[in-house]
Amino acid sequence: MPFYLRRPAVSERYGLPASTLYDWIAKGQFPRPVRLGARAVAWSVAELEVWERGRRTDSEATSGR
């Protein structure tokens, strides 16, 4: 069963305000949330972890590691 985080938890986990999250989503730089209901969205923890690993790999590549 997938595990999901709502927006406040995602903002807290990554230290990003909602405006930055949605800006990055629009630019394709952050995973899109899934719709839970008419007015509720959440992010798949699995997708967030993949995104996190990708960012680490990108930063390691640019820092010469």
C-alpha cells in the first residue's frame, strides 16, 4: 500500500514553502501530487524518495564527486 504525505508535511520535510513546491511542479522540477479527493492532494513517498536520490546524484555530479 502506497504511503502519501500531504503538502504541509512535504514542505516541512524539504524546508520549502508551498509557493516554491508549486513553482517547481510547474517547471517539472518536483513530483506532481496525486488527487485524493475533490480538494485534497498528496505526494507519494516513493516518488519523493526517487526525486531526492536524483537531486543527490545531480549535485554530486556538479560538485565533482
